[in-house]
Amino acid sequence: MLDLTLAITHHVLVFGLAVMLAMELAYLRADPVPVMRLARLDAGYGGVATLVLIVGVARVIWGAKGWIAYQDNPWFWAKVATFLAIGLISILPTVRFIRWSRALRADPGFRPPAAEVARAAGWVRREVLLLFPLVAFAAAMARS
């Protein structure tokens, strides 16, 4: 039962990440960009990503398959590497969102420059695109 609970929790959290990234892209298309809402959403995204990692580690340790099934599985390591790449990429827009929220607090009329919004959206799109191989690696991992 623990294995099933961990699997369900892990999948729901990953779907949550996908939804949060879609929401970030929607906020980055808005005019004006809802900076404070975007910054709060991004902070939540970081929290959910942390939970995905914690539950994923719990699955490896206490799940039905155990560490032995994962340690030599190339799909597992590809999935981990892809998740790490998404996490590293997410730093760039996060730093920008923090800067924007500070600027907005200092100047209530602040609007992020269009070029910065476009760059942040580009990085978020890269995160979204990496979700596809992440899911593919997870499916391959489960079948090997």
C-alpha cells in the first residue's frame, strides 16, 4: 500500500508541476504581467518540485522495487538528469521573477521590460519541453 501511495503522490505532484509551468507561461503572456502572482506561483513551483524529489527518493528507498532495481537502470538516470536540468533551467526565470517583485515593491508602477519577459518565457518553455522526455524516461524506466 505504501508503494501505491507514493506512486500516486509522485504522479499527482508531477502533473502539478506541469500545470504550474503552463500557468507561468499564461502569466508571462498577460499585459501587464501579474508580477506578484507570478512570483508566488514560481515559489510554489519550487516547493512542489522539492516534494517531487522527496517523494521520488522515498519511492526508490521504500517502494516495491527498491534501490537495486534503479541503480543500474539507464532510464532512471536519464529521468534524474532531465529533472535536474529542468531544476537548473528554472533558476533563471526565478531570479528574474524575484527581481521584478522587488522592483514592483519599490515602484508600484513597475512593468517588466518586454525583452526580459520574452527571455523568461523562453526559459519556462524549455522547462515545459523537457517534461516530454522526462515522462518518456519514466515510462521506459517502469518497463525495464
